[in-house]
Amino acid sequence: MYVIKVKGIAKIPDYVQLRDDKFTLLAYFRVDRPDKSLDKLGLGDQLPYIMNLVKDLPFGQIAKLDI
């Protein structure tokens, strides 16, 4: 699974994309509201790990998640 942090413009907030190994979009959520999307994927227990990685990730870069 991969994570990408997307920079928002003006009133549009920053977003996070979670994609599988084939780069299919699994989740798309605001940086400040990840709860529902991660719970739908069954990754609610991984929330601290994912958000810690997102916090340090530069905008526009792709990082591999080992989940």
C-alpha cells in the first residue's frame, strides 16, 4: 500500500490518498479527519502509524506503507 499527501490550494484543505500495489485509489481523506476512511478500510487500528508517516511526508511524494 502507498500513501501520497496532496497540498490543498486556498480554501481546499490538504488531503491524503491511500493506494494499493496497483495504484488503485483505496481512500481519499483530509489530513485532519482520517477516522472514517481508515475505519472503512479496516485500518482504524493503524491510525497512529499512518498519520505519523503522513505528518513527516513532504507534499507530492509517495511512501510505501508496510501494513
